[in-house]
Amino acid sequence: MNWFSEHFAKWNLVWFCLIFWGSILYAILTFFLDSSFILAVFSYAMGLLLGFVAKIKGWGWLG
């Protein structure tokens, strides 16, 4: 359990971007395009990429 707490404390912004922004991007894209597995993978990959960029640049929750 301690490992999980430490991992979450270090990577919480990455997980947030993966889940939140990936879901938002997927919802926007499925509004304009047909839903597909590739579209879902692309959306969540972009959310994960945004999370890594936020972690590297040191962005916080509010900027």
C-alpha cells in the first residue's frame, strides 16, 4: 500500500490527464466521427502525452 501511495503522489497529474483529458478528447472526437477502438486509443494516448508534458514542465493543477 505504501508503494501505491508514493506512486500516486509522484504521478497523479499524469493519471489525471490520461483519464480526464483522454475522456474529454474521446467525447469530442466521437461527436464528429464514428466511435472506434483506434479513436479511443488515440484519445487516451494524447491524454497520457499531455500528462507526461505536464510532469516534465512541472505544471500544477491550476497552472
